Amino acid sequence: MSTQNRVRKAVFPAAGLGTRFLPATKAMPKEMLPVVDKPAIQYVVQEAVSAGLTDLLMITGRSKRSLEDHFDRVPSLEARLQEKGDSTKLKAVQQATSLGDIHYIRQGDPKGLGHAVLCSRQHVGDEPFAVLLGDDIIDANESLLADMIAVQEKTGGTVVALMEVAPEEISAYGCAAVEAIPGEDYVKITGLVEKPEAKDAPSNLAIIGRYVLHPAVYDVLENTEPGRGHEIQLTDALQTLASRPEGEEGAGVYAVIFKGRRYDTGDKLSYLKAVIQMAAERKDLGPDLVPWLQEYAKSAPTQWDDK
Ligand code: UTP
């Protein structure tokens, strides 16, 4: 049994190689790519803090400096902005450093998301914890993480977030088979499979980058062999927990089906859409950007050669 039942800790795996975004991610983690004017990871950390999580742990890899620097103070920059009386920029700079204490652990070798989560074991200990992927942005008006935490606290199990995707897109995600729970707005997971071919997918429900995990996942991850892509897959460990009989340690994997807005910034096209959409909706940028986009769309290319 877990000694601490309230979810307090958030883990942010940010040690992936980001190969879909090369060469931009050669010397910079993809989580640092700017989405309008903040790196993607800042939206994600803010989401965790808004959901009441106070203990923040980032799993970093090579080129971790920029991540640490971003959440650290730069007194000389702050002093300069203060001297200039630029309170707007000063506030923007201070926003990233006032989110709370962030701890860092290095994942020496990026052996997969499951392995990155395992690296958090000593810090998290024997309590349920949230995992937020730094390249997945959930609209700030949504209460997804808080809803997931509530389901974890109610069930005592593990909770994932699912989203419906087009059948041809499921092979890019972990996929879940679910059954309804009468009277509840969350569902039970009966099976999970990482990146299945569309024809083998048990549903069109994709796992998105938010988890609230029972600490029993750590023992399972220790014993999880590399799976798809020769990586230790978190999905495989969750499948093990989902197949445990009721009453066994860590049994019960549930899901909140998310219908709101989510942006995947680890993929080039989704990243571009995220930047455009978020900028278009901002008061300081939208009034100029939207008419420009409308005008541009009239003359934008409609054919592309293979150059
Ligand atoms: P992805 O599979 O999206 O990350 O992992 P990736 O491997 O960096 O991406 P591509 O496919 O090569 O472009 C999901 C999350 O897990 C983290 C990533 O940083 C991302 O937030 N991750 C992945 C790790 O922290 N360590 C790993 O070994 C793998």
C-alpha cells in the first residue's frame, strides 16, 4: 500500500532525442522549442502547478543546460529590465522562475519513456505521481490533469488520458481497449498496445502525454524488457498493471477521455499548427496575424514539386 495517497509530485520526461525535429533538436531539447514566446515545457510545467502539484522533477538528457537555465533566475537580465522600466518583459521572465523548485535527474541513455519514468523512482518513492510529457500541450482552460488526479485518488489505481484520433493516426500512439464503468465519467482500460497498425488497433483511442501512476509501476518497469523500437515502453508496463487481478498491488488502470484542445509540439506539422493557432488567439498578435494569414492563404502554394 502506498504511504502517501495524495498526488503531489510531477515528473516531466524531457530526455528524448527528438529525431522528428532534427536538425533543430541536435543541440536543443525539443521541449525548448518556442510555442509563440515560451518554450513548450513551460506550458506543461504551468499546467502541473495549476493542478496543485508542488514537487517538480524533470528528466533531462544531453543538452539539458537550456532547460535548467530557462527555469533559473538571471539577475542581470532582471536588473536591466527593471532599469528600463519594462515591467511586462520582467514579468514574463520571472514567470518561468516562480513556478516552484524544479529538481533534475539525468537519463544517461535515452532507453525509452518507460526508462525515463524509472529514473524518477528514488525521488518519487512510494506514492502516486503525475507524468507530463513536455511536448504535449493541453489548453490552459482544460482541467484534464486535475480530473485525472481526482480519478486516481478515487480508484487508487493508475490513470491515463485518451483521445479519439482518426484510424490512420493510431499507429503513432499507444492505443487502449476500454470498458465503460456504469455511472462514472471515466473508463476502465482492459488492454494497451504501443503504436499498433490500424488493422490491429483495438480502438481509435490514443494515449496522450498525461499519466497519473501508481508507484507499483516502478517494479514493473524494472522488469519490462525493451519493446517497440528497442525502447522500454511505459505502455507495456501499464498493460502489465491493467492485466493484474483486482486486489493485487497496483491493479486497475483507468482513463479519462479528453475532448478538449491538445497540441503535439514534437511533430513538425502539429507544432506549426500549434504556434499559428495559439498566436491567432492572442490579443497582442491575433489582430495582425489573422488578416495576414487570410491574405496569405489566397496566394499560398497549392502544388509542390519534389525539390
Ligand atoms: P517521444 O517518443 O515523443 O520522444 O517520447 P523522442 O524519442 O524524443 O521523439 P522522436 O520520435 O525521436 O522525435 C515521448 C516523451 O518521452 C521523453 C521525450 O523527451 C518526450 O517528452 N523521452 C523519450 C525521454 O525522456 N527519454 C527517452 O528515452 C525517450
